[in-house]
Amino acid sequence: MPVKPHSKDLSSLFTEATKCRRNSPLKSLLKYMQADPSLLSLGAGLPHPDTFPFISVTATVAEAGKSAVDATARHDDVSITARGPTAATEGLERFLQYGNGRGMPSYAKFAQEHTERVHSPIYDDWDVVVSAGNTDAFVKALMLFCQSGDTLIVDEWTYPAIIETVGPMNIGLAPVQMDGEGIVPAALDALCSNWSTAKGADAPRPRVAYMIPTAQNPTGATMSMQRKQAIYAVAKKHDLVIIEDDPYYYLQFGDYRPADEAADPEDRHSDLPGVTGLIPSLLSMDTDGRVIRLDSFSKILAPGLRCGWITAPKYMTDKIQFHNETSVQQPAGLSQAIVSKLVNESWGHEGWERHLVQIQRDYAMRRDRFVELCLKHLKGKVEFTVPSAGMFLWFRVLLSEEMQDRDGAMQEV
């Protein structure tokens, strides 16, 4: 088996705050307490687990690969009990106790195994660290490399929450032209190549590009493998870090086929990509360790869980861990407990992947129905590209010449 290369060291691009982040002294003691259950800790302010009133927690879930509203689906209980650790997960009292910013071991282990199965990172020192969803993950990833006065490269149309997040941080935005596949590589190259000329020799060069490669919010654009390769080549040329925010990655479901053109109108979705047929991620082609990938359970389990993970070189995930330990610490223990028990024991990787296929089928059906309604009721009024993934349909409203010249026309629309 060929030896994987080590990631390129990009720590010179860290902000001063990132360079100063260290492991929390209190959190660093936890490994000793957890390694020896007989050890009685008199420090760190850990409440004694005997005082926790929670004996067990149970969630009833549909069998893997079936919808919760499917009348034929078997319902299974996912239960986790205090002082009831198993070979795959910790006991409930461990999930409810303080932990470090890395996340519960069983939860992080599944994230790491799943990342290896799906993305198989090319370099050898990659790692994962937990997040409380991708909004939290974005802030942690951004603050590794950006501070007040810096500029973040974004899509011409980008996720609105990003704009609201970076504004109070005094981080500017540099929008890049988009087409039906997202950021245009030549436009990104031109922005970076001409930065000093356009902004002045003393203007700090952008170090980070943020993008949503799959089912981009709000346009619904999805990058092909060839587009991702071209974007990555530009990032290498200009030494950019890419934040790959990909919550819709598993909601790929292929091209739209009208019911009257399908061989079997009742089963237009028999060839869903599952996991093996997904467009390769930017992470999967990252030879340098310059892609910080954000994954979330929000779109594929439930957003209220506030559970996700970040994949990057370990020297970056270590800094995010230290940041977690002075902010969210880690996702809520109850959320981690249910997710970990579900994916590690009740479903396993095979069941989890059957669940992802079911999610793809559900959203493909919803996409098809919505497109059919748009074609029926909005023909001649709007133009749009049918999405092959995600939740968004981006309209270009067709206004008459008279409306185009009239003030307030869009408010009327």
C-alpha cells in the first residue's frame, strides 16, 4: 500500500489569536480522570454523576432506509443507560459529563470512519473534531485564518448567514462570479492575480475562500468533479485555504426526468447515487491539506441536534478543539448520545448509508413535484435550472420591458 504524504504546513497563515490558542488546563486533566474510573477527582468542578437524575434516554426511530411516516417501517428503540457502556458507545453519564472540545470518542470515531469510507483523504495527518453544526463550524474555521481587516472570498451569491456573521467581525467579502456550477475558476484566478493592483500593494491578500459546492445556498448550483479540480488548482496557485461547507452533500439525487419520459414512471429514482456514486468532494482531492471540510447532521438527521464535524489536518483541528473548549465545548451530550448510539449500534455504517439513500429518494420526489408545478404555473414568467441536489430552486424573473423601466416593479412581483 502506498504511503500517504503529509499535509503542507499552512500555519504561517494563522491569525495571531490562533497561534496563541492552547489546550485548556482544566480540559487537559480529563484524560487522566477518564483513563482510571477509580480515580476520585477533587478538581475541575466536575459534578458527581450520582447526582445526575437521568437513568436512561430512549428515542424511537424508523428502521434504516425507511421514512418515519412510512406505515410499513419497523420502529426501533435507541436506548442509552447510565453506567451501561457497550463496546461501541459510552454510558449515559459520560455523555452528560463535561468533556474536551474533541467530542465524545464514539461519536468522533464514527465521523472519522465515515469520512474515510466516503472521502478517503489523500494525506496522512487528517483528523476530525466535533462541531455544533456548520454555522458554529464555519466561525471556528474562519477564525483560524481571518481577523478584523481581512477579506473572505465568497460566491457572487452566498449564504446570507455568512454575510451577517463576518460583518460584525470587520471581515470584508470579495464576491466571485458564478455560473450554473458555482464559482467560475477563471474569475477566482483573476481576483487573486489582480488583488494588489486593484486594492493596493499594502492590502492584505485573501487567505480563505468559502464555498458550498453541493446545492449551493441560495442558487442550488452543484459543482462537477472537473469544476472542483479547477477550483482546487487555483487555490494551490494562490495558496488559498478552502472552507468546504457541504451540508447538502448527501442530498444528491441526479437529473430530473419527467414522468412521461421515465421507463417506469412509478420508480424514477431507482438509480440514486447513494454514497458510492456521489460527486467527489474537494477534501477527497486535497493533496496539501488546504481544504477544511464542514459536515453536519442537520439536513440528514435533524437540525435541532446541533451536531456535526470538521475534517482538516490535525494541527488545524487541534486549534479548533482549543477554541471549542472556551466556547461551546462540544455538542449537547444528549444529542451526541442519541446520534452515537444510532449510527454506531442500531444502524451501523451500512444502515446509515441506507438511510442516506432514503433521504435522497425523498428529496428527489419533492424536487420533481416542485419542478412540475413550476413548469405548469410559472412557464414564461421565470427561468430556472433544475437542481440535481439539495433544496433550492433559483428563479430569474422575466419582466416585461415596461416593468423593467418602472420603479418598484420587483416589489410588485
